[in-house]
Amino acid sequence: MIQTLTDGVTLNVIPSKQFKTIRIVLTFLAPLDNKTITKRSLLASLLETNSADYPTQTDLAAKLSAMYGANFGISVNKRGNAHFFTVTLTLTNDKFLPVQTGLLAEGLEFLKSVLYRPNIVDNAFEATTFQREKENMTAYLASVYDNKQAYASLKLQALYFKNDENQRVPSFGSQSVLDQIQPDELYQYYQKMLREDQILINVLGDVDESAVQEALADFSFAARQVPTTPLFYHQPTFEQIQEETQTQAVVQGKLNLAYQVPTYYYEPNYLPMLVTNGIFGGSPLALLFTNVREKASLAYYASSSYDAFRGIITVQTGIDSKNKTQVLDIVAKQLASVQAGDFSDDLIAKTKAMIINQYISGLDSTGYLTNQQLIQTLVPTSKIAIADFQQQIMAVTKQQIQALAKQIKLQAIYFLNGEGGQA
């Protein structure tokens, strides 16, 4: 049951005897803002490295080891119009230890220490740690852009979201903003984040709910306003397909496409759209994989991904650059085949089985379950029983798939031309 600890701060204890661990997830949620995305990414690196009470990375690692090998990490990502700053601690449930240690309370105290007592000197993040993590982030950003598959994906995103700077910036930020961040400015922003971000806490495991509440009372969360920004991002349709071509010295060309879809997460037709995308390119059985890669041998890889928080399906292919026109044509033909119903009942059945199996297998993962609970808090319509999920997937008809495929509209094409490339 979801409890409100104060305005803008909720706790959801998820009782489960399925696991021998306790997973604690604190999610700081803010409206997506291109000016703060990079700051939040750098903060994640700083806070999981050291703190005032654990001033070196070795000290912090020793504390985790002392808590019977606890696992701690901070990540950032974005969904729709929101940016998620996620703090995770996984502990052994001390019911499975030789002695009762009060590990849950100790773990929550550790999180409080890390979050509320960062490594600050003179109202700024400690200079040596700050500079090191800034350099590490610079190296990471460079590595992302050196990965040409990731590079093409980011370039397509920049092209499709060309009129929305918040959506255009990747969830991990940008080098141009990183270069400008100073340790005192970042600490000021962090204090603002602690005061103003919506906080959603999920605790999964065989735990006493009152013990969790008691430990969290020490956090003294201040009341804050819940953002009114809609979670789902809606973009106006381009009148003309947006296209961009770049040439680089790469052996394998990258041809990526963006399609707009009017179907969002657990809104009407969401589950049928999962099946539709699965048939088009979202599985190893899909038409893109079997016809573009396997039969025509026109791609080293070919698949599609569905982002139901932004209403977009993207197609990713790795090709010989000289085959660009052929690949564009055959990808279009695969979508036309879905629209025309030119696919087998066997493919429908296997796609449905794959989606159901993925859903059920996720229920064996603490990470999947806590993420599911987080999203269900934000999108209450997504709370669905396993049997209902299975029934609704199995009920999807060929006619529904065809009708939804006709709503998939090509909007952007990015091509990384590798002709003549040596690397």
C-alpha cells in the first residue's frame, strides 16, 4: 500500500517472501530540463563515490562489505517528460543471517548519510573528487559517441526531437554543459533537488512495514509540490520526413528511422501495440529480422524499439552503405506487410508467447518488480493482474494489429554513411 510520508514523498512497501534480499529504491523525480540533466548525471557519480562519513571510495566500499556485501548504486534515466534519479541499495535480509543484525535500519541510515552528508568543503563538492568524476564522465561521454550504434541512435533522437531541447539531450547529459559545471554551483543545485524533487520510495522484501516507516522518519523529508507536468510526451507531426546524412570512416553504415505512434503506456491499445511492434521488429521472430537480415542479407542487425512514454518506434539497422536505398525500401515493405495482414497466425502466436514469457520472467527480478511498482504509482492504469495481462495479450486480433500498424507514421531518417570507411 502506498503511504504519503509528507507532501510529494511516498512510501510503498512491497511484501515478498520470494527473495532473500531487501531492495530499497529512492527515486527523485523532476520535470525533464535540459539545463539540469547533466548536473544530475554528475551528481549520481559523485554521490556513489564517497561522502562526508565515507570520504574515500575505499571507505564506502568497506561499509558495504561490512553490511554483508550490500550493493549500492545511483543511476539516471528519463521517461517521457520526467527525469529519474534512482538510488538503490540491496541488502541481505538478516532473517537469513546467523544472527539478527538490524541490517535494514543500518542500510537506511547508510542511505541517509550518503544523501544528506555528501563530501562538501566550503559549500562545494570536494575538489579532488569533483574533478576526477568530471573527467570520468567526460571519458564516458566520449566512449558513447565512439560507439557508432549508440551514436546513430542519439543522432536520430536529436533529429526527431529537433524542436524540443529537453527531449533532445540524452539522459546522461552533454559535454558542453559538463564543461561549465562548478563544484559550488552543483552543490547548490543538489540542495534544491533534495528540497523540491518528488520522492518515491519502494522497499521490496520480507520486511516489517512499521520498521521501514520508523527508520525513514529520521530522514525528515520536507514537504514539496508534486510536478504537474504530464508524464507522457506528445510531439506534433512533421509535415515532411526529417532526414540527415553524415559520412564517417566506419566500415558499417547505420540507418535509423523514427516513427510516431499515438499509443502510450497502458492507454487504450497499448498491449495490442506491443504485439504489433513485436511482429514488425521487436523480437528475433519479427519481419525486420527475418526478412531484412536473414532472407535478404541486407543488414548486420535490424530491429525496432517502442518507447510508450514518448509515442515513438525507432528502427535500428547496421548495413553496407551502398545498400541504403534497398534497405529503406525493404523496411517500408515490412511495415506495409503488417498493415496488410501479410504475416502468419503462427508469428502472432509466437510473438504473444514471447511477450507473456518476458513479463512473467521479470517477476523473478527484484529490479523489475521495484521498477514496476514505481511506474504503477505514476501510471495507475498499468496496475494489472498477471492473468489479465495474459488474457489481454492473447485476445489481440490480427485486425487490431493491422489497424495499429496503419497509425505508425515515418517521421525521421538518420543515415551514418560508412562508404570508404576504415574503422
